[in-house]
Amino acid sequence: MPLSLRSRFYKALLRRIIKNRNLSLEQIRAGAGMVAMPTSILPKGVSIMRDTIGGVPVDRVALADAEPGRIVMHLHGGGYVSGSPDTHRMLTSLLARTTRATVLVPDYRLAPEKPFPAAMDDTLAVYRSLLADGYEARNIAISGDSAGGGLALATVILLRESRESLPAALVCMSPWTDLMLEGASYTANAASDAVLNVTSLREWAAFYAAGESLDNPLLSPARGEFDGFPPLLIQVCGDEMLLDDALVVARKAEAAGVSVTLDIKNGLWHCWQLMGNLVPENRETFAETGAFLRAHLGIGSVPGPRTGRLGQVS
């Protein structure tokens, strides 16, 4: 299906203002702040409340009639060095609408000021606090985009190794899972990727790792194992540099017996979900995400997306 005219415009704009510029960390953070979505223009019926859970600031994003006791904890992207609940409101508000769960967005600490494992410590603090407050793990899902997708996988690896209760499902949107940047797509898709470049990714990886070995599965979950993982939905653009980051995780998880749905969208860009309703293709993307999460959180009677080999959405 050809890319919509609106998406072609946004893709070209992103390439012009992000891909082809060597932005400093300060410029990246300033730019992220400028696109933060004000609550005054949230989608109809969605509200946001600031809260603190486990000592970590979070946004609660929900419909007024959200399904009680059902939580999606979304971990925002930004290369571990930028981003916040504010910058991801277009994504998380659609996630709240399509799942009918309460979406919690931790404002986890960022590198280089607070490197690894600060982001993971904050994520774990929120998750463990939810369990301590009486939420059941089978009613909690974790999602994440880009670095947040890698963080979601790493969090479950640590929970499994600690023999703690695992969430009901995982959603990874264009996940960054190999901070060593060794996938073939880093070279093959260097030109077609409209957003990312290797120079910035290497800098962000160094900021976050702060001397820790990049092959540590808690930094690069693609280098970990996925035995015992909950059902996993991975969405990725076929033209982006992180394509192999997604494919490696999907293949290893499937080989470990995990239920994997791999959704490859061609022609879009890294984390197209961030632009919410501005991107016409997100109607289909979030319908698939919502169906997957509702099914695994027991919200209504909703069939999952059609799947083929490796769970790839057809």
C-alpha cells in the first residue's frame, strides 16, 4: 500500500530537520521540548494526571471509563538521553484510547547525567510498586519505543533472572536492542532511514553505558536470551537502521518458544507512532497494537492481528 501524501511530507521534513544535521545533546533536548504535546489538544476523552509511583514521576494517561486494574507501562524513547512523558503524548494518548487501559509513562532519569542502570532502576521501581499496591502482573503490559523498547526487553530479562512476576505482554516499537550497532541494517539502511544516523547512536550508547560493556544484555537485549518471556509484539519500519535490532529479537524469542508478532511497515520511518493521528497509517498501527494488548490484558473479547511466519502481520 503506497504511503499517504501526509506521511510522505512528514518523512521528508524529518529527514531535513533531524537526519541531515549533527545536533548537540542540548539541541536534541530543546527540540524534544518544542514538540511536547499540550494537554489542551489531547484526543477527545483522554486525560493526563501527574503522579509519583515508587518514587518515580509518571504520567497517568487514560480514558474516563478505562478498564479497572489494567495497566500499560510505556517507556519513552530518546536514545536514553532525551524524551519525556510530555514528548510522547500523541503516542500514549492513542495507546490509552485503543487499549482502554491506563497508560503509565515513567519520567525515568536520563544519561549522561544519570547513566545505566538509572533508567532501569526507575522502571523497576514503578513496576514493583504496582505489584506491591495490589495490581496483578497478568494485568500489566510493558511497551516502549526506540530506546524505551530496548529498556522494556532489558527490564523483563532482569525480572526473569530475579524470579519475579513477569508482565502479561510486551510491545516494542522500533526497539533499539543492540548498542554495539552491529546489525547489517545499520549499513544497508543508512541512506533510507529518515531519522537516525550512526554518529548520534554511538554517542548516545556511550553516554548511557558510561563504561559498561555494550554486550551486556541489560544494555543490548538482542544479546540476551528470551526463554520464558511473555507474548511479544514488535513493530518496525523496513527502511530503518534498527530493522535488524528488531529481527534478531524476534527470531531469538520465537526460537525460545515465545509467541512473537512481528509487524514490518515499509516506507515509514523510525518510531512513526510518535506522531499519533498526524500519520494516517497510525490508524492501522494502533488498531493492531490495541487488539494485541486488549487480548493479553483480558479487556473485552478482541481477536489478535492476523499472523504469518514469525507472527508477521500480513
